[in-house]
Amino acid sequence: MICYFLVLIASDWKFFSDLTGIKVPLLKGGDGYQRVRLLEADSSKNIDVLIVGSSVGQSIDVRYFDSLNLRAFNISSASQSPLQSSYLLKKFQETFQPKLVIWDFHPFTFTSTGVESSIDLISNCGDCSDYIFTLLKTRRMYDLNIYFKKHLLKIFQLDDYKPSPNGSNVEYIKAGFVEIDLPAASDTIIIEPYTYQAEILQKKVFESELKKMRRKGIDVILVFSPKSASYYQAFLNRAEWFNYAENLVEKGLALDFINFNEVLPEFENRGEYFVDIGHLTKKGATEYNATLISQLKMRHIDALVTN
């Protein structure tokens, strides 16, 4: 064990990792601003609306909720699967005390154990020692290596991370939101037809979290953010996934499911709205957020404000 821990620490030096081929990379910072987001979350309280999900959920701009006198926090992150969402909800629910959780429902996040999201979370969290219990569910040695390395570096005060400054196209705003102003894809992206097959563990964790929030009286709205035509048309079993989400609403595990490719069908063919097949440009995000708030007002937000 001593040798194992020494190797993990030594792998943080490029000379050693290049010489031995042992690489255990901590992905600190980056354009996702995960460290800044988690540090701010640690010191935030009394949030009305909490947004969770993968990078496509990061398109939801917390500033749009100001017009409703609601405080929102977006804790979405790259490739965040239900496992990581569940951990973050548990970590921040008591201090945030949200009335509503908006969960970006992206079927892709159900198809893996969330390795990328785990590395991102472990690398950038302040104190996530209890994340070991999530890792024991997946039993992936790679993730455990990252976890132990992070905490060993912290013990020996070798974690010298400094937040990345805002770039010309990326800016951390506040309350977890990152504004991205990237150009639209220059050409139409064509992808082969595909299906998403869920990991049993991910669905189990997802539904368990929905049940916990129902018991606590926290409303959950599932949203499928607008995707490009090439993505949507190639997604062969989308009806199966949308039926699954709607069935959760019928069971009372979610308040609503909103498919924004149905709400905004004209979005699909607007190339200037997409950076790639699923991520929105600033122009696309602006219209999406305006429509999201409109839908919430029309469907639920009046009741939420009253409560």
C-alpha cells in the first residue's frame, strides 16, 4: 500500500510519468470551471432552483430566473451521469434547500458509469471524501486511483491548483453558469444512426433520487434540451427514452417532462444555433432560455412562487 501511494504521488511529476508510463491525470480547472463552481456551491445557501445534468444542461442560464425573483444555481458538468448528479444533490440539498430541481434529461449520460464526470468532480472538489461510496458502486480502479491521488496530494499540500481566468469565448458568470460564445459549426454534421442503452445502475440511481426528492417535497422537471436535426433524426430509440421520462411523470416521480425539440421544432435546422450536434451557440442558448422560462411560467412557476 505504501508503494502504491508513493507511485500515485510521483505520477504527478511529468518526468516520472513519462519514464514509467504511469499516468493518473487530475483534470484541474479547464473551460468547465468546475473548481470555481464547486467552491461557490460550498458557500451558497437557500437556492430556489437547482439545475443538474451534463454539459448540455450548462446552457440553462441562471440569470433568467431573476425575473421571477428566484435564485438558481447550475451544477451541471461535462458528461455528468445520474451517479454524479445524485452525489451532488445529496451534498448540496440541505444548504440549498431547493423548491425545484431542473434535471437535464440526456439519455447519453445513462450509458456509462460516468468516468469523465468522476475525474472532473474528484479533481476539482474542495472536500469530496465521501465520494468514495459512489466509487464503490462502480468499482472502477481508474477512478479510485484518481480519488486516492487527489487526497494524497491534499494531505501533503501538493494540490497547487489555481482557477483559470475567463477566456475570450468562455466566461464564468455566477451561480455555476458558464457563458460560451463559440461559432456555429461551419458545415452540417452528419452522424450514423445510433441507440442509447442504459446501464442498470444509472437508471436505478436516477429513479432512487427522484423518489427521495418526492419524499422531501422537492419538485423535479425533466428537460430534453434542443438538439440539431442530425442528432435528433439519428437517435433511433428516442421514443423509448421519451416514453420512459413521461412514465416517470405519470408515476409522480417527476412533475413534468419537456422535450424542447417538440416545443421548438424549428431549432433543429438552424445551423447558427449549434456549436456541434448537441451544444448551443450563444444565440441558440438565448432563445432556449427565453422559451424555458416561458414554459415554466405557463406550466408551473406560478404555483412555485406561491409556495
